[in-house]
Amino acid sequence: MRNRFYQLQQQFKKPKVIIITAISVGLLLWFAFCLPNPLFRSPTSFVIDDENGQLLGASIAADGQWRFPHNDSVPEKFKQCIIAFEDKRFEHHPGFDALAFGRAIFQNFKQGRVTSGGSTLTMQVMRLATRHKRTVWNKIGEIFMALRLELGYSKPEILAMYASNAPFGSNVIGLDAAAWRYFGRGPEKLSWGEMAALAVLPNSPSLVHPGKNRQILQRKRNLLLNRLYKQGTIDSTAAKLAEFEPVPEKPVALPQFAPHLLQRFKADYKTNKQGDTRITTTIKTTLQQQVAGILEQHHQVLKANDINNIAAVVLDVETGATLAYAGNISHPEDPEMESDVDVIGAPRSPGSTLKPLLYAAMLHDGLILPNSLIPDVPTQIAGYHPENFDLGYDGAVPASNALSRSLNVPAVKMLQQYKYERFYDVLKKAGVTTLKQPADHYGLSLILGGGENTLWELTGLYANMARVLNHYPKYKGQYDAADYHHPVYTLQPKEEPTLEKNGLLDAGSLYYTLQAMEEVMRPGEEMLWQQFSSTQRIAWKTGTSFGFRDGWAIGVTPKYVVGVWVGNTDGEGRPGLTGINTAAPALFEIFRLLPATRNWFAMPMGEMAKIAVCRESGYRAGQYCNNTVEQYVPKSGLKAAACPWHRLVHLSPDEQYQVTGNCELPENMHNKSWFVLPPSMEYYYKTKNYQYHVLPPFKPDCGEADYGNPMELIYPKENAKIYVPLEADGTRGRVIFNAAHRQPGIKIFWHLDDKYMGETSTFHQLALNPTAGKHKITLVDSEGNTISSSFVVLDKE
């Protein structure tokens, strides 16, 4: 045995043996690693399917080919056709068919030219993968690579590689692309005649081309159908009927039901560089087409006012899945429409659409109750002068009513109280990514559209609110931070919630927010919609950006969220371009497409507390609030401030005057609780609320009042900066100064920089034209009460 081992050692030391061994090892290594990695490197088309796997749209690949991504599934009809036509022993050979190869050599020798290649489907896969020229040596290489391919992959996998990469004429690669380009359907829906026509194309794609040489294509197809009949794959009737089917004439256009979603997918893919270039989306094709139709109808009306663009998105609340995605109208023939721009993902000024988030945040922090009165008076804060859309003022308005009416001044007053820095942080935590500047850059204008948001994120924010509220009973009063997420357009794996005791916004605050949003008067329906039980309950909000550039409308139900944007992609503003006029009508038409239900969000009783609320002020009832109502409010309302506007007043026996101990004996006084607003709020409030009673004046002989100054300067406020525009003749115009006094008919004497300017009574407004620079306005009433305010007139706007 030892001698034998020694002899073998000597043998291997011989040069000839060493060379043979090295070559053998090298060949084995080459064989093991001869396959390209990856097998196919060609770019593929971006393809999106709807929720049922039906084609929504596709784009041509980077190399100009229609090449859909690899598909593991091969229809049985194609399998039978291609094996019968190209490689009848495919299921049995190891990648190389010696019989077919020998027959091909004999035929080529007999004809004196190449008439048959003898390549198996496996060998053709390798030729497609390597793109080698057709030479003898490359053919030999293909044989060995085919053998190696068969060792590493199953027959179905190899057939799928062929189906996905074979040429089908023109610039069409792969069975999926061919089926759609030539027949306008997926391959699984093709007939025997259609599938047979496709099966013969890869054999000579340059010669047999749909639209050209149709007789050759038809003859080759019919020969294949006859072969399928003879081998028993189809019966004679099926074969005859298939022969009568026409062959395709020319490629057809692919569906483009969601072109802007296809754009988004391509952009997202290029950012992440992961996954397949074909996805199954959550889009419902029928709904997608209906939404696009509604947008087109509204566009026909809007374009008369030079409003060119409109977009809409529909989301499922539970998952955030996108059910319809219409990023713009579809008018590629008119470049001025810029319909290729996907507005759903474009940052735009959101107008008033963030107001519900502020209302919910203030409820959550106990700063207001649902109907707390918010000041609505002329306001100027550090040079910022917000105005309501109707340019009017209510003096004071319930917070819920301020939200449903989308009043700007109360919103700014609320943000001033809440602090814009804190609200900025809430928006960031809720998922807003478009606020690129620090909070100070936006300031109080943040609540009126001073920042930028996208329809995608805004609609997602409303879905988040509804989702948290829906999940509150399901999670037994706890919260999942993952409920705040962006919308999605592909199915996402369901993850177990990570529950916490507290959420970003509690369910009680969200409930009252959506309640307030439901009270908005719908366009064209006034309040009649509430009388029809079949009409959906919808919480909704509109928004209009500064300069009438953007109109928004977003609506939410327990199941769906719809967002609509209207405007011009170039930012041009148009008269009448408001959310209520342009976006809201389309919003409600889209909601009519969705399953109607009267179900509404359940009140989250675990987040509620029942307290006494002052009817007049909406605040937590204080010591002097007699007219109260027991009301459920978010638990945070327990720490809300007590009513600041009820106080005890001392009246004369006939209650015609206020009195003090200086003019009336205590036992004769009538002590009464009175709802008293500050003079500037009262000035506007009393004109719109007949039930408000102004305090009676003090009895003449009672001396100085001890309840504060009855006079207030409405405009300008202390340290205000104002600009007085020049008139046509170049002179400085006039500014209307405005004041309020609690006592009707009293005279006020006006002084500018200690110089008497005039007097007013009843309506305290005076037009003045101060020069540029610092000034001081002083008001003195006929009872000696005095107020002053410093302001600056700017030389330039």
C-alpha cells in the first residue's frame, strides 16, 4: 500500500501530469463560475400594477427597450407553445440536446448554409445573457454554460428566464411586454392563437415583425398550432378557431392610468436603489379612472379662469394605502397645461389646512376647551397684521366655530398663545418634512400658510388623526406612535403595535377637532345635507394660499381621506381661486364615489371628563358663572383656565347703574354676575350677539370706576409698525385709527404727538396722516380716562 502511494506521488511530479491536472482544475473552476453574475444586467422598465395585478402603467427602459422586470410565472400556454416550437425535449435534456444539435449540423451541411442552430432553450438563455456573437467557439461555450445553468436552476426557472428576456420584435423584450404591446392584455389572458403568434417571434424577431411580413408570421403561427394539435395539446376545434384569429398589426400603447404615481415610484426607486422595478400598488383602477374623470370635468370649468391644474388623492384610513392617485390632469398634447407635473408631491402654501392640528394641540395641552371664546379683533403682532377672509371681525368667537369658519385672526391669536415653536415641533413629530427652515423663519404666519406642505403629507396628516381615533377603543385607551406615518402606495407588512399610555395628540382632542370640521357648510348644499340619512358624514377643511395661488380641500371619514388641490403649477394666482370655490366641489364628488356610511367616530370616553362649562364663554365655569352646562371635554380640560370674563358687579336698586360704596349703601346694592368682554372685543361682539348685555355706566356721583379702563385702542396697537401708501399725486395717504369704549355715546378726544386732532362719539374712528417716523397717539374720554400707544410709520413698504 505504501509503495502504491509512493508511485502515485512520483506520477504527479511528472510535468505532463501536472499540466493536465492544472488544466482540469482550471476547467472545473471555469465551469463552476462561468455564469455571469447577475445573469442579466439590462435595465428594465418601471411598471406599476393595481391591487389586483392589472397593469396601471409602464415606462420604457433606459436603453430604449420595452423590457418588463423578470417574472417567475410563465403561463402554461406559452410553456406548451415555446417547447413545441423551439425545444421539444426541453423537459428531459441536461441543457444540451445532442440529437437536435446533430440534426442541425446535418441540415446545415446538406443545405450548404445555416438553416438550424440546434440550440436548446437553455442555450438560448445563455446567449441572451452573454450577448455573444454567433461563432463556433461561442456556441461551444454556450453548451457548457447551459449545462452549468441546468445544475443551478430548475426547468421552470430557466423557462422564466427565457420568457422574460427573449426578443419579440422591434424594441420589445420579454413575454410580459410583448403581450401588452401587441395585444393590450397580460400574457395570462391570451388565447392559443395569440400565444402561438408570440411564441414564434423570438426565433426570427428581425424578420417576423408585427406590422410587417404578416403572412410569414401567420404561416409560422399556424404551423405551430398544427403541431400542438398533433401532439394532443389542443383539440382540432381549438386549433381551427385559433387559425382564424388575426395576427397583430402594430404595437399598441400601454395603459397610462396613473402616470404621476409612476413618476413617484421612479423617483423613490432612484432614491432607495432597492427592490424590483415592477410593483403591485394599492390603487383601485376603477376608482382611479373615475377620479381622473371628475378632475377633467372640473378642469374644463376652471381653465375658463386660466386655472390649469388640479390634483387629488384618496387614502384608506386604516392602512394609509393610496386608493387613487391623480397628480394632475392628463393633457400631454398641450405643454402650457404642464400636466406632466405631479402636484401631489409638490411643496405648496397650505393656506388654512393646518388649523385643525393647532386646535387639537391646544385642546391636548388644556389651553382651551372645545368652545372657548377666542379674540377676533384687528390684530398687529410685531408688524404682522392678519385679516379674516371676509375682512370682518366678530370680537370673540368659539374656538370650534373659528375652525369651522376658518377665521384667520383667531387662529393667529391661538398660535400666539400656543407658541409657534411648539406647534412647529408638533408638525415635525406628526410627519411633516417640508418645513426646511427653523421655526423663527415662519413665525405666526405658519398657521396661515406661511410654510410649504404637499398634498401627499397633508392628506396623510388627516388620515393619521382619524386612524388614532379609530384605534383608541381597539388599543384599550393606549396609543401607537406608528399610527403617524406617511401614505403608502404598496402593501406594507403588518407590524405589532408598540402601545404607550400617551399619544402625540389624545383621542379626545382629535374627536372634538373632527366634530368641528364636520360642521362646515358644504358648497352648494348649505346645511341641507344633514337632513339626508344617506349622505356621508365628512369632516373637512379648505385652504387658500396668499395671492389666490392654491386652493385646497381635505375631507376625512372613519374609512377614507380625500385631498384635492387646485391651482397653476407655475404659481400664478387667479381671482376666485379659493379652496371652497374650486377644490371643495371636486372633493364631494369624489366622496360620492366611495361607499357611503353614516357611521362616525365613537366618543373616546376614556379620554373625557365631565365638567361645568360656562355657556357664554366656553371656558371652565368660574366663581361667577351662573349659566353653566355639564359637558364632556378632553381630560386635559380639567387644568384649563376658569372663565376670565365673568365678574361680580354692584348695581343700583333699579339696576340702571353700577355703584360703589361711595354712592350707595351695601344693603341697597344688587350684586349680579355679568359677562364682560374687553372693550375692543365687546365693540365687535355686541353687534353680532344680541344676547350680550353691555355693562351699565357708573352712577354719576359714584366717583372713579375701579374696573379698569373702559376704553381701548383697537388700531394701532403698542409698538406697531405701519405703512401708509402714497396717493396718486405723491402725497402720503391717511390711516384709519380705531378705538372702542364701553359706554355708548361718550366722547373721545384724539391727540397725535400731544397735538389735538379731533373728537368722536358712538363710532370712534379717525383718519390721520402721520409722517414717517415715531409717533404717539393719546385718547382721553369725557370722564378723564386716558390711553396712549406708540407706533412707527414706515417710509417704505
